[in-house]
Amino acid sequence: MLPLRVSVSLATLLAVAGLLFVPVIARAHDYKLGTLEISHPWTRATPPSAQAGGGFLTVTNKGTTPDRLVAARSGASDKVEIHEMKMDGNVMRMRELEKGLEIPAGATVMLKPGGFHIMFMGLKAPFAKDAKVPVTLVFEKAGSLDVELAVEALGTAAPKH
């Protein structure tokens, strides 16, 4: 009888331990830098001949002072810029945000397709589905943070998570 009780207790312990690690795995793609939280960093796979790609993520400023995403760097491309896409009359225009992107205190800013995004230019290799693209985000006050963008399928509108 004792061995059965031990194996049941061990099975229960393993099940509970497994549940404790689920939140860690589910949030493994989130990052924190001071009062800034960066979540769901992702990009799309690119065709073999593509010279550019976009990066997307969400930045939440839990602090009481604004910050600014002023730059991004990556070994995956020759150049990385912070961009905005917006309608100008009937034409969609994309431009670099020369002063970076403000992250107001207490606010969440989404970098997403069709809006603010990280622009990778002069790709050194295509972004392959299920790979990771390293990028360093540079904030005016908080400093620099290395993140990895999860590469989703070509044409993905939003990440799976």
C-alpha cells in the first residue's frame, strides 16, 4: 500500500509542478526594462528575395514619466528604423520617425502591421518561419534591451499567441 501512495503523491507533485511552469513558458516572449514592458515581439517570414521586413511588439509604460523608443539595431539587416504607416489622402505612406516613438506614462503603444513598426532594410537573409530575429531596442530613458522577434508565417496579420 505504501508504494501506491508514494506514486500517487509523486504523480500529483509532478502535475502541480508542470502547472507552475505553464505561465513561465507562456510569457517567455515578454521582456521588462525598468518601468517598460515589451510583449509579443514578432515578425513575418519573408520571401527569399525580400530586402525588407517589419517588426511588431507592444510596449507598456507602467511608470509616471514618458519614454521614447529612439532606435533599434539588429545584425539581421543593414539598417533598422522606427517607422509609421498612415494614410495621406488616398495614399498609404511609410516614413521613419526621426525623433522616435513616444511611449507616454501609463500608456500602451502597439507596433503592428499598418501602423508603427520596426523596419528592417537590407536583410542579410530571409526571415524563416519559426526562427527568431534578434533586435536591440533603444529607449531614451530606460536604455537598451535585447529582444527576439518570433517569426510567424508569411502574410500573418497577427501573432498566434
